[in-house]
Amino acid sequence: MITLQNLSVGYRSGGETFQALAQVNLELPTGKTCAIIGPSGCGKSTLLKVLAGIITEYEGLVELDGKPIRPECQKIGFIPQNYGLLPWKTVAGNARLGVKIKYGCLSGEGENMEQLLAQLGLLGLENRYPGELSGGQQQRVSLARSFLLQPDVLLMDEPFSALDAMTREDIQKVFLRVWKQHAVSTVLVTHHVEEAVYLGQQIIILSGCPGTVSKIIDNPLFGLEEARDQPEFFQMCLKLRKMIKEDWSA
Ligand SMILES: Nc1ncnc2c1ncn2[C@@H]1O[C@H](COP(=O)(O)OP(=O)(O)OP(=O)(O)O)[C@@H](O)[C@H]1O
Ligand SMILES: [Mg+2]
């Protein structure tokens, strides 16, 4: 369980403090996915950085399974917007990186690695470098790296936004399939309403400046691989769009 109580974050710059998040309260259950959607600048990435232990100066309580966030003690998978691959490492080297940094060795991950690369459609590409991969393939390597770590929490900052619409839908489907086998607690930041409805068990609308939680929605359509073909999916997207518009214009 991820617990945020009265989380406020300010950035200090030029002698002034800019308040990025104010009084955020959330409880995200273990083994579920949560999609955070909100306008540009409302503090989504800030929130993820707090959960990743990158931002440590904040007010309020932030806990993962009842303990403060400490990346050296917990396994935190973080996928930044640019995938975070090292250009001088191969697909296999990049995929192993999280485990290597965490444990300093690579023992015990061989079988998982092969299985994961197969699930993510990366077999045969192990020796290529990121510069020799398409955007979608690079994205899948970053997913392999995170799942291989078997993280306590997986944090994804607009992970699919740089991909074209068709590739994005394909990779979202692959992600959902692999995610179901691992059921990692996942927080996904997105600008896309469809992505929130496809991948978020819980959908959180952030709004305002400083950002705060304006709505929490339980999403019954999560987990259906072919959800996008169903009229309910379309209805849910419309409903969410309407809520977001109302919130953002308020
Ligand atoms: N290092 C920083 N110093 C000062 N202000 C910052 C810093 N990082 C972010 N901010 C400000 O904090 C606010 C929230 O930023 P953040 O990156 O969390 O927004 P976001 O919701 O992720 O936006 P986007 O959707 O555009 O990625 C913004 O107004 C931003 O300008
Ligand atoms: Mg951001």
C-alpha cells in the first residue's frame, strides 16, 4: 500500500518557493494500478519523484507498506519519459541494469530474463544497442528492466507518450499482459484519457496549481485486453473527459 497524507511539495528557486503540490491525500492498494491524469504543470512528475525517493524535501507523510520511501531499502522501478536507457549498453545490458544496481550482481535472473524478453517481443535483439532500436522496442526494454527487478512499486511517467497511436496501443496491450503475471503496484502518469481507462484500476484526477487530488475513480474496465472495442470503454472515456474538463476549468 502506498500512503500519501497531506503531501505538499515546494520548489525553492531564486529565494522564492513555488508550491507544486498541496495537501495530496491518497491510498494506493498493493498489487493494483493507478493512473494519474492532470494538466501540464499540476505536479504529476513531482508526485512520482517523491514516490521514487528522488525528491526528499516535502511536508506530509509518504509511505510504502508502512515504511518511509528509501530507494536503498525498497525496490522501486522508475520509467522516465525518455525510457532512461544507456546508449552504450546492449538490450540485455540495459534490461539487467536495475537488478545489477540493486544487488551488485546478476545471479538468479537468467530464466526470468529470457522469459520476459520473449513476452516483450525482444528475443533476438539482446545484442543491439538502443540507437539500433525503434521507439517502441526501446520502451519495451525499459519495461523489461523494471519487471526483471520485481519491484515493490513501478512508477511510469508518461511512458507511452512518445509513441505513435498504433504502437502505443500495441505496447499498452503487451504491458497489460506482462503486468497481469507480476501484479506489481503501479503508478502511471498519463495525458491520455484512453490510456488511463485502459491501464488504471484506479484513476486519479489531479488539478489546480498547486496540484491536488480532485477525483478518485474506480475503473471496472481495467484488465480487459479488448476493452477498447467495447462501447462501455468509449462511455467511460467520455465521462472522464467531461469530469476533467469541469475540473480544469474550475
Ligand atoms: N526543479 C524545479 N524547480 C522549480 N520549479 C519546478 C521544478 N520542477 C518542476 N517545477 C514546477 O513545478 C510544477 C509541477 O511540475 P511537474 O513537472 O511535476 O508537472 P507535471 O504535471 O509533470 O507537468 P507535465 O504534464 O508538463 O509533465 C510546474 O509548475 C513546474 O514548473
Ligand atoms: Mg511531467
